[in-house]
Amino acid sequence: MKPWRAFGAAAMTLFLSVASLVAAGPARAAVPTDADLAYRWAPLHYQDTSSAYYTADYLSPVDYDGDWNTRNNWENLDADTQRLTGTAYYSVVETSTHWFITYAFFHPRDWKDYPLNLTGHENDMEGVLEVVRKDGSTYGSLQAAVTQAHDNYYSYVPAGSPFTGNRETVDGTLFTQAYDGAQHPLVFQEARGHGMYNWDGVDFAGGDGIVYRPSRTGGTVPRSGNDQAASYQLVDIFGAGGLWERRNTNPPYASWGTFAGDNGKDNAAHTPWGWDDTNDGSDLQRGSIAPDPAYLVSAYFGNTAPLSLAYTRNTYRS
């Protein structure tokens, strides 16, 4: 056999061997970034508004007024409404079986009374924890959500989820809607007090409200209190110079997980690591929904297997 033919035969044998190994190996989904995960599962946000004071129900960044002094957020709300850009803060932690994505929405005021401020307070942050199973696809499958409304959590599951009630009952169905080529969950925030729940598909109370959709290019300021096409930007809680990096700084915080505020009830708004359900058991401490979501989910829901409680990545604990 001529040398070049021997070389060609050997090369072909090597090529076929490598090809067979590649073909035999398991297919692996691409590993998404946290930003991609957060965008993929970002909720379509139905924000109810009150005609008594529309702009107080607009979403915004915590530092919407150009500083991190949260004790002047109440006073600066009306200074320039064009700074009230739709914003959602997110964090991602994970185990070998699930991603846990928290979304937190900020308002400069909780304003239950207007123009007086008898029961409201400066700053307000409420939101939702989403539970996404790693099922071999790039972005996994949504199995449950827990929303935060004042001092209570509410549990929801989408159609097809195996999760059932356990320590807590399932409070309703988590509806989804197609957006940008994928199904996204739907959430709802009250006017004035801004408690978060699932969106039940019923019209806004009073007939007016804002629909915010996630955007990769930046949030918008609503055109009115009845804007059905607003958008919000996604900001990583763990990002440089952001909410977590400043966690021991006063302001924006008066204490661990609590925003500094001096209008109405002092220091009454909380970050995800300060959220709490006051009657869900002594083993679920204040703020555990963010740093230990796997355990909270295992307590709240039944039929969760496989659900690992061991974190492979959790910046809240690092």
C-alpha cells in the first residue's frame, strides 16, 4: 500500500472513532448566564394604579433620583417623573436540580393614604421567587412561584407542575403568556401598597393600570397610569455597586435587609433578604426566601422530588 493511502486510512479511522464518541455522548444544553435566565423567566408585570396619584405606582430604580440616600426618595418623587424608569432587580442561586430566581420591584413610596401619610412609608420593595427545574433544556421548566405581599407569601403553580400544597396551600394558578418567543409568568401588584400576587386575568380595578414587559435594552417611563406597553430593565442584585454590595451601608439601609426611610412609618421597606412571612414557621427565618429558597420551597410545596437542598452557587451565602 502506498504511504499516502496508509495515512489516509489511519486518519479516516481516527475521524470515525472520534465521531462515534461524540455521537455516543449525551447532548448537553448550553449553560445560560444569570442575565439570560432572568430575562427568559422574567414575569409580565401587571401594575395596578390609582388615579389619585399615578406616578406613585410607577416602578423605579432604588437610586432613581441620582443618589443612594433612600431617606429623600419620598420628597424627590415629583421632582422629575422621567426618572421613574421601569426596573426589576433579580438574583439567581442554584442547586444541582433547580434555579431559584428572585425578582424585586421597587417603588419610592408606599402610599396607602393621600395626600396624608398615616399608614404609608418611604420606599417599597416586593416581588416573587420563581422555581425553575433543570430538565436538560437550556432554560429549564417553571414549576412554582412564591410572591411576597406585605407580611405574607402566596404560593402558585403553573399548569403541568407536579408541585402540590404542603405546609402552605397552593393559592392559585400561575398563568403564563407568550412573549418574545417564550412563555412568561404573569404577576400583579396592587396600587398604593404594592403587594404582589399572581395575575388572575381580571381587568384592573378601576379600569386603569400599567403592563410592564421585560426588556434587554432598558426600561421605559409609563406614558400614563394606563400604559399597556411599558417595559422594565433587569438589574442584577449582585452587580457591582448595587443592592448586595451596599448591604452593610447606611443609607440605603437602616439595618440588615431594611431600607432607611423617614416618612410615614420609619424603615418599613425591605429587600428580598429582609422579606418575611410572619406565620410560616420558626424554621423559616426572616429573609430566608432569598438565601435559602430551596428549603423554603421544600416546606411550602409537596411532590417536589427531585429537589436538592445543597447549593452549587449562592452569592447570598458566600
